[in-house]
Amino acid sequence: MDALSVLLQNVHLFETKYYRLNGTGNWSYSITRQDTILFYLVMSGSFCIDVGNGLRQAHAGDMIMIPSAHKHVSYALDHNGDDALPLDELLTHCKENTLDIDGNGDPNSSLILIECKYDKEMIRPLLSVLPAILPEINDESDGRFEVIDVEIKLLTLEAERERMGKTAIINHWASIMMIECLRVYIESLPEATENWLKAMKDPFLTKALAAMHQAPNQNWTIHKLAEVAGMSRSSFAQRFKDTVGMPPLTYLIDYRLRLAARYLRLQQNSIGRISELVGYASDSTFSQAFKRVYGVSPKAIANNINKKTSHNVSLIHYKSVKVAIRPLTLFVFS
């Protein structure tokens, strides 16, 4: 399995919502979300998206991904979006997942908007290096994807019918759209970039990354990982650090502990079992490593989560901590 596929195995999208938006005249709306990824499929017409630090046009046939959808404004090309109403307010008039946004004029845009929640702990390093909007380039050919026609047909069909498995299918299609957008982004990364996702297209590093993600419980060493990559020990260690921004075993520890945090949140395994799953020989060693990074013990986190009821309850309230090595950011609980 390739590294990107393995990387995304634990990035779970859920609570997916689907809307078909039809705009007329000078239509506009603003949208504010937390811990949400948004996707646009442009079925007809064109419109503008203002994500706060840049303006982007989208045209018929485009697929757009907004990885960290805190706030943005969408509006007709001939409009400025200044009087945009909150989308949630407009959605009170939504019927059968379809919303007509009346801007006093002729129909000019038809969009599919998909929003979904994600696993915060597992997706955090990925979001830390993605731009505000994908694809980045405002070029008509850049936003087109081979699967878009199939996606539109299937999503429309599923949204219009109340059949078993509807939610699961829409969740899976959201995952496919994310993969498509990430593929294009990673393939377009220049060689000189300091973005750890560049390792996804490195023929040597991708093997080592896939191995670590597939078997985090293995007793990995630099020598073993270098063998998997098909490189010498020193060449592999240097290439990994130069590309990913940290030594291989530092990356492995970070992944193991984020995975442990996910297991704790899911409440499906004991702390002892979690320590085995993420490659620690003893509970005490695991607890010490976890506490060094997150500031509290796994037991304290488990007790905290037991008091919560939300499906995507955050392990704690995060505060960012500066780390010496780029670009992954570690977090502690406050």
C-alpha cells in the first residue's frame, strides 16, 4: 500500500452533510465552521470564494477543497459578498437538501457543498501544511478531476433517495474527494518546498512511511527502516530529515502517540492494550512518553473522556507548543 493511502487510513471523515445550492443574481453567503472540511463541486456557472487571505474563482467542472473551514464567503462573480448572510440562516429554508439563494436576478450558479467533520488528532499534521484552499492556482484546468462527473451523479442520487447505507456512502465519497485534492496538491509540490508531504512522492521515503504507519507496533530502527526504503542507513536518515523535517524515529514517536490519543478517545482498548498497539514494551514506558508530549497521563485522558458524550470529543483543550523541528506541531492539554 502506498504511503498516502496508509496515512489517510486513520483520518476518518464523518457527520457528512450535503447541500445543492442554486444561486440567482447577486447571491452570496458566509459560512463559519470549526473542525470541518468543505468541498465544492461546481455543476454550472462560476462564483468567487473569499477564504480571508485570498480570493479564488471557481468554474463549472471544478472541485474545491477548503481544509480548515473556519470562515469564508461565497458569492456571484458580479457581487462583492459584503452583505452575505450566514449560510446556517439560509439553510432554514432548505428543502430536500436543496437551497435556492435568491439574489434578484437570473440563475447563474449551481453548486454541491459537502461539509464533514474529521478526527482532530490524526489529521492535525496534514492540515498544518495545507493551503487555505485546494487547488491553489486559479486556473480553469487545475480544478478538474477525472472522477467529478461520477461523483456528482452518485452524490445526487444518494442525496435524493432514503436508502440503507446512504450516510456511509456520502462519507466515503467525501474521503475520495479529499484524496483527489491531495493527489493533485502533492504532485504539484516543487522540489524545493519545505512541506513534509513531498515525502509522499519520494520513491524511497514512501516505503518507510508506509511501513511505519502500517505497523507502528514494530520495533523499528533506522537500520530496519533504511532496509525497507532500499537505502543506506546514513543516506536514509539524512534524506528523511531533510524532506520530512524531523528524524525518522521522531516522526514515528509522534505518530505513535497521536494514534494512542485516538485509541484513548475511541475507548475500545485498555491502556495496556493501547501501549502494545503503538509499540511500547510496557505501560509505564508508554505513559511516560505520552505525558512528555501531552502533559498528562493516558489514564487521566481516559478518565476525562469517560465524562464526555460527544462522538468527536476533543481529548482536551489544545494550546500550541513551539517545537524545534518543522513542520509538524505537537500539542499539549491545558
